[in-house]
Amino acid sequence: MAEGFTLLLLSGMLLCGLLLHTASRHGARLDKASKRPNFIIILADDIGWGDLAANQAGARANNTPYLDLMAEQGIRLTDFHSAASTCSPSRASVLTGRYGLRNGVTHNFAVGSVAGLPLSEVTLPQLLQRAGYYTAMIGKWHLGHHGPYGPTNRGFDYYLGVPYSNDMGCTDTPGYDLPRCVPCGSGAQVSRLKRSVHGGCYSKVGLPLLENSSIVEQPLDLWTLTQQYESTATRIIHNARERGQPYLLYIALAHMHVPLAPPHPPDAPPPAGRPEDDRVYAASLREMDSLVGAVKSASDAADRDSTLIWFTGDNGPWEQKCQYAGSVGPFKGKWQTSRGGGSAKRTTWEGGHRVPTVAYWPGRIPANTTSSALLSGMDIFLTLLSLAGLDPPSDRRYDGIDATDILLQGQQTGHEFLFHPNSGAAGKFGDLQAVRAGKHKAFYITGAAAACGGGSGRQQLHDPPLIFDLEHDQAEETPLETRTPEYQEALERIARGREGLLWDIATDQSVSTADYTTDQSAAPCCDPRHTACRCHMLG
């Protein structure tokens, strides 16, 4: 037993040293005397790896021409993963560079959440703001909206957006969803600020649009939201250029989360010869791509050579939404789907966390390049700090790496290990259910979220774990035979990495704990005397 403890301690120390080494070894840092670059981070919601035509060779329809052009002019990261396969945890990891087991965010916050991302966590915008950056955010926050937990209290100078997902409240003109949402009620006042299954809507409280910490519209109009985001983004880019100040612009899109609100009247008939459902998702994807194109165009016109644009996703598509969900491409999780249940969002199968990712920086990132380096949304934190010539706080441990040399120099070495936590399909939130090492991926627990049609795979524990060779089995259909040398070698390596990380977290003095308490009074409401907390756009 003492020998086992010693081995565990040594492996933990080994991995801890490896993490610290990889966090600092990548990339030549920006000379502090140089002009600091601008950063635009675009995070799509519930997008599939196969939604980008650049990722799908021979795709019949090209619904992402601007993103495909950005990939042609920059770099496509084909083995890039969200740090979790659901909203709040993946977003928390982007802003902190840490797994949910460290930053405390292991599952989603609610409309009535009284807290959010723990205040002990230091965010990327806070660090850039202190260094003289103008920091702005547009879109979905979902890391706590009550009191000190909102975006403008966590490092952003400006915020315009929805405090959580766009299905977490009613609207007067709902978009496309399964089940369908009905418009906000017409009663005299809001009597209940809590989850409701009424008509498929999350809540009878109207979906709010916030500017900084004030509600400016409730319920918001989903059908004009994209235009508001686009005009605000271009204004921020233009104003930063006028001031000559470096900036961080974080755009967390509503696309491709339901309800979808594609750019046409909701009662318009579908084009002849095309199914309506196909048209809805395709049109929404094109709208998202056009928004990305508008942001890229504004950035190119303002400060093309000094701006990094990084597009990625928060997790895979929501398979339960059927025709309103995206494509996982070849990452179908066939081992799981053959047993019932979905394999995308909320699962640790590849379709749940492998997300389409493109980075663009003219003159710095070589054009038309592709990298298969194993990367994560957590890497954005350390990479941007490095490019800005800044050091991360030394009082905490990080799980991301500095990917500067991968972006700028074509280096192909990413994470040695990448861990995929449970995000709601099976087991305890935050548990490290799957581990990636090179081409191998091990599952200690399998399970699935509800699939289109309602099937749901049951949770299964695996000892020894299932191990797949992703180089030859992208669909995760047939695990390796446990008696083979390949399995045994992969198992030894993966077990060493998993034990090392668990020990590292267990000995980490900077681990935070999130408060998931809910209270009706914490739900954003501009005027509870009116139905759906109704108020009109100001100004």
C-alpha cells in the first residue's frame, strides 16, 4: 500500500511539473515594448464539428463561406476540444484556463442562480484590463448574473447580451425549437419566477437583453438579436481603432442554440423543393457565418495586421433537438448510439466536445494551414496572455497550455493528456470520465444524453476502461481488445496521467467551489408587475 501511495505521489509530481513546464515552454513571448495585439474570441453555441464546410470534405452545401475563407487565410485546428460538453463549465474554462474541478464550475447555472463563477477565480479579461486593454463582451454569459457575478464585475468594460441560454425564457415571437415554445403569456403580472414546462418554454419570465448591468429589453426579440450583436461589434472595433487602444472582444453567439431564429419572417413558406426543417438550420448557420464575416471585415478594415480572431465552440450539437441540431461529422460515437442514446452535447464522446476551430491573424499565422495538435478551449487563456506579453497569476495552477508556437510556427505538439469531464449525461458532475493521450481515448464511464427520438443510453462503469484508437476509429465504434500490447501500453500511460492529475487537483490550494443555490428573486426582471417582466428597449 505504501508503494502504491509513493507511485501515486511521484506520478502526481511528474504531471504537475509537466503542466507547469508546458504552460511556459510554448512560443516566443511578445516583446513588452511592442504594440500589443487585439483579440477577438468568437464562441459559437452548440455547434457541430461537421457544420463547417472546411471540415467536411465533399459537403453538398456550403453554409459557412466566411469561416471557410478565414480557414483558408489562417489555420484550421482539427483536434480542438471544449473543456466540457455543456455551457457554463466550458465558458468558465475559457476565461480561467482551468478545469471545472479547479474553478468550481461543473454544471450550468440557472435563471434563479444567486451566484456564478467563484469570485476567487481570476479571469482573462481582468488580467488584460489591468494591462490597459479595453475589454468588451457581446452575447451569452451564463456564468452568473446576480450581484457581483455579472460580466462587468468580472473584467469587462462593456457588455451587451443575454445572461444565459436563449431558451431560458419566453419571447413574444419564439423561434424554432423542439418542443415548440409559445409566446410569452398575457397575464397581469409575473406570479412565478421558476422553471416551467409550459409550452416547452424554460420560464414564463421574458428573456432579457442586458447592457452592462441594466435590462434594456424584456422579452427580447430573437429575430433582431443578430443585427444588434453585429452593429455593436463593429462599433466596438471602430471605437478601439479611434482610441488607439488594444482590445479584447469576446463574442459568445446565440447560434446554434435553439430556439433558432433565421433571417426571414417566421411565417414565411419554405422554398420549393426543400424541407422546412433543413432550411431552418441551414439558414441559421448562414446567418451565424455572415455575422462572423462582418466582424472579420470590420477588423480587417480597422487593424488587420494586429488582430487575432479565434473562432471555436462551447460544445457539440444538441442531438435531442433533431433537425434543429448540427452535425458531428465523423465523430458519431457509434459504440454508444448502437446501445441507445445520443453522443453529442452533454456526453464525453467526441461529438460532445470536439468543436470546429479556426484562427486568423494576417502576417502572423501562416495562411491555409492545418494543425492536428491536441488542444482545448482552456488554452485560449494562456495563449492570449503570452501574446500580450503578460504572465498569469502565480498563485494558482492551470490546465491549459500556451499554443503560440502552434498558431504562429506550425508546431504540432499540444497536450500530452486531455481530460473530458461529465457534463450531465451520466455520473457526478465534473468527474473525469474520459482521458485522451495521443491517438488513444479511454472511457472509465459511458452514458448518453437523450437522442433525437428520446432514447437514452444507461450509465456504465468500465474497469478496465474502454480504449479507442481515434486515428483509425473516429466514430468510436470498436474498442481495442484488452489483451493486446497496444491496449496495455495505452492503459499504462493513460492511468499514469489520470492519477497524476487527480493527485495534482487534490493537493491544489487554489481550488474554488461554486455556489449553485437558486432563489426566485435572483431571476432578472425589469418590472415584476407586468407580464413576463415586460419592458421596452430604452433610448
